[in-house]
Amino acid sequence: MAEENPMKKIRLEKVTVNMGVGKPGDELKKAETIMERVTGMKPVETISKTKNPTWELREGIPIGAKVTLRGKKASDFLRNALAAKDKRISAKSFDSHGNFGFGIKEYIDLPGAKYDPKIGIRGMDVLVALERKGYRVKRRKICQNKIKKSHLVSKAEAMEFAKSELGIEVE
């Protein structure tokens, strides 16, 4: 029996939780409070990059919040978030680079989350990045290089990983 190449094993790199509000102020503070309660980490404000007078957006104003989770915190949060979606994700949620994402309509759908009338109800996006060992090559400072096509995580491989490792039903 041939052993599987350890460099080809897919792993969870990070989980990014994003909540867009659209304007700074009280609503953004409420969103940050929800993110901190749900993830257990302090969120970072996301800044508008474009100007849109119709939506009263200017460049440089905070319009949302996000948290990036790695390691055990990422896998624990992902299991909770998938439980809120009944462990079902559409095949359209997967991209060609081995990433997938889904939305949670209300934060109270997460197991263990309690409703707070002062905060209200908000939804969030959960984005998951998968990778293999050796992806450091594209992020390092010295001798940075591209990942070979044969080593990239494909859509089919990501769906198979989600089914086997995370117990997701892909529709």
C-alpha cells in the first residue's frame, strides 16, 4: 500500500467572519459587539475604498467589521456556524481555489448565542480558506514564488474535504 503524500493533505487555513453595516456609528458598534460575543475575539473595522454618494459613502469611513480565526478557534467556530446552517452548503458556495463561504441570517441561529434586545438582530458572512502545506511559498518575503497548478486546492477537492472532514452535505 502506498502512503499518501503529506504535502497533498488539505487543511483549514483560516475562517473569516464578516459583518457589513454600511455606515459608521451606533450600528457599527452593535455589530462589533455581536462579533466579539460570537467569536470571542476583538473585531477589526473594515474601511470603505470607494465613494458612492447615493449610499452616502466616502473613501476611508468604517462600514463593517471582521474577525479572522485560525487554528482551534477557527475549527470550533466553523463547527458552530455549520450547525446553524444544518451542515448543508450549496455547491455554488465553493470557488475554483478551494475556498467556500456561506451566510448566517441571524446571529442567534448559532448554538449558544443569546438574543440581546439592545443589540438587535444581524447576519454575518463566514468565509473559509483551505490550503496545503507549502502555501507559505507565496507569502514569504524572500524568494516568493507561485504555487504550482498541481498543488492548488481544486473545487472538487475542497468539496470532498468539506464532506469528509467537516461532515457537510453539499447540495
